[in-house]
Amino acid sequence: MKVISLLCWITYISALIVTAEIIHVDTLDKFNAAIARSQVKIKLKSGNYDLKNLSGKEKSLNFSGSNNMIDMGGAYVNVTVGLTRLAYIRVTGHNNVIAGGEFEDTYIDGQKVIKDFSNYNSDRKNLASGLRGDPVMKISGNKNTVEGSKFTVRGSFPYGYGSIFGIGRDNEFGLNKRCGILITGVENTLDRVEIQQRAFGHGIYMQGSADKTLIKNSLVVGRLRKTKELYDEKKPTDLPKRANYKIPREDNIPIPRNSVHSLCEDGIRMYKIPGSIRVENCTVTKMRGGIRLYLGGPATVKNCTVTHCESTNYNLPAKGRVSESSGNFSFGPLSDYRLSRSGSVAEWTILPSPNAIGDHNILDVQGNNHHITLNRKKGSPLDSNEKRTIFITGANSIIINKTEYTMTLADSAKGNKVTSNAPVLGNISANTVIKPESQNPNPSE
């Protein structure tokens, strides 16, 4: 009876949406009034809009209605940095489909790409003005879908230094971050969403009750900077100069001159939520961390590509699942299994990283009882000069290495079963090492 009742309710809601009247609007004020209603279809006329033209002091779009079909295709919304102090797209209603639309944070002086970070960070009103850690879009309602939308996120303090001067209460100079999309509601979906992250903050992140979140077919792109450029900021007010060109959160070690760091936080990040999420067919690049889910509940990642992230490309929660996915190790490891999360089943293709920088490993296998398969990219040349290793510290895992990259078993690694095309070094006696029939991977495979 419960199943029948649920099906009837879904059919009823679908019928309401299909037969609802269509509301055509051509201003953001009319749009705001329409999206506060329920069980309607809404079409925002194609064209350019500016959030500053909204009436009232609070400049925000509030999707408080439920069971709506909302079409923003062809609509572009400009948001001047400094106009708002908190999230300006708020989805508190339920069971809505929000399709299309482009939102862009813009600087009042017309800059698109910040190059002079000294001047940028000295102008806290017009340039380095964040949302106090808020995202551009906050989804707190349930069973909403955002599809085919694009967000260009700009405006934060500081910007240009990534996490070097701290990310939480232990920050050195104060924070005013701006993120992309925050999901706190249940059973929400992002589909074909693009985030160009050009502020210090996460691209997409989940907190609160964000159980059964689905993120698919989406793109998050950050920005990288060479660390040696920080030494060019020599004014007394410049943040690197004020920090004496050191990293406070890392025992005041000097900022490296030969490294690269992301100006953003993580691409897709999960915090302590009660349930599970899925990430499918997504691409993340140039963020601090790529798909980082280690602080949440069960998570499934499928057919994703994560590259050029500063800290690590993937982090999994306990019993995390990864399949048909890939990543490189240009600036950080493919994964470091942060906090020694255990019990994962993971399959990755390791992408060639000929210009890798830093002393990190290709992959750090911490935790226990994993089943990991590592493939090489078909047709790529052998990376015979790479000195980095796949480093194993945990116990009782099955690891199948089909790549040319050396594996190293730490003293703490025990009871692992390792099958490797490449040499296996270290604590072999406490583990089982199997040599496949073919020792050298075929570049054509």
C-alpha cells in the first residue's frame, strides 16, 4: 500500500506540473515573484539581466516555491562583486527543475583575469569582496534538479594564495570566501552544471542533510599559479611579504619557489552528512583538491576525470567506490587515502604526467582492506623515467597494478596481495607479491 501510495503521489505531482500554466517573465522582479509560487511553469525571457536591478535592499533570487518547472535558457545574470554579502541564489522549495541560465560575478572595473594580486587584495570593497564563506547558490530544499546552468565565481579575500595562509580559524589575515554551489537538502541533483571557480572557495560542496545527492555530467575548473610569483609581491602590505614568505600552517617553512598551487579550494567536496552521494561523468581540474569525499558517508564515483589538482585528485570515505575513472599526479597524488579510510573498491587509469612537480607519490594507499586496480591510458608511451612510486602503508588490501610505475611496500604494510607489471620494492616478506605473465605493459594497450 505504501508503494502504491507513493507512485500515486508522484503521478499526481507530475500531472500538476505538466498541466500547470506557463508564466512568462522579462524582469528579475517578476521572476522572483513567479518562483515563489508552486506548481507552475516559468520562463525567463532570454537576454541579459543585472541583479542590481532587483527591487529592495536584498539582492537575491529566492526559489521558495515547489513543484515548478523553471526555464532560464538564454538568460544571463550579471552580479557585480560587492553587491551582495551572502548567497544570492537560494533554493528553499522542493521538487523543482531549474534549467539553464548563466550567472557571472563581475568586477566593477571590468577585469576578467586577476594578474596583479597585490592591488586586488588591497581593494576589499570592489575586488576582494566575498560572501563570508557562502556559495553563490545554496540548495536547502529537497528533490530539486539544477541542469544546464553555468556559474563564474569571482570575489574573495584573500585571492592568489590558495590555502597558504590558512583556511579556517587559524588563518593569518582573515577570510572572506566565495564558493559555487552548496547542497544541504536531501535528494538533489546537479546535471550538466559548469562552475568556473575564480575565487577562494569550493566549487560544489555538501553539508547538513545532503543525503542522496547526485552530481553528474558536470565541470569544475579552478586556476593555478606558480609559487615563485609570490616572491614578486614586495610591498609592506602584500600578504606574502607580511608572512615573511613563509607558510604559517606548515611550521613557517618557506614558500617553495618551484611549485604550483591552486587559488581555489576543492572541486566536489563532501562533509559529514548522514547518507550517501553519487558523482558520475564529471571533470574537475586545477582545484586544491578534486573529488574529496573522505569526511562523508558512502560515496560512489563513476566515469570521472580529475587532473592538475594541488593537494590530491581523489579522497574517498570508508567503503568508497570508484570505477571507470582517471587522474594524473602532476602536482599531488592521484589519491592519498586521507585519514586512512578503509574498505574502498577503486579502479583508476593513471594519466601520464610528464611535467609533474613536487616530491609527492603517485598514489598513497593508506588504510586497510582495499581492492584497487590501476590501469594505464591506452596508447600512451611508457613513462620509464618517472621516479615516483605507488606507496602502500596499510594492510590486507588487494592491489592490481597494470602500469609501469614502481610500487613500494612500507614497513607497516602487511598482508597485502600485490600483482604488478612494474617492480615491487620494500617490505615484500610481509606481503604477497605476484608477477603477471607479462612484466612490461604494452603501450598500445
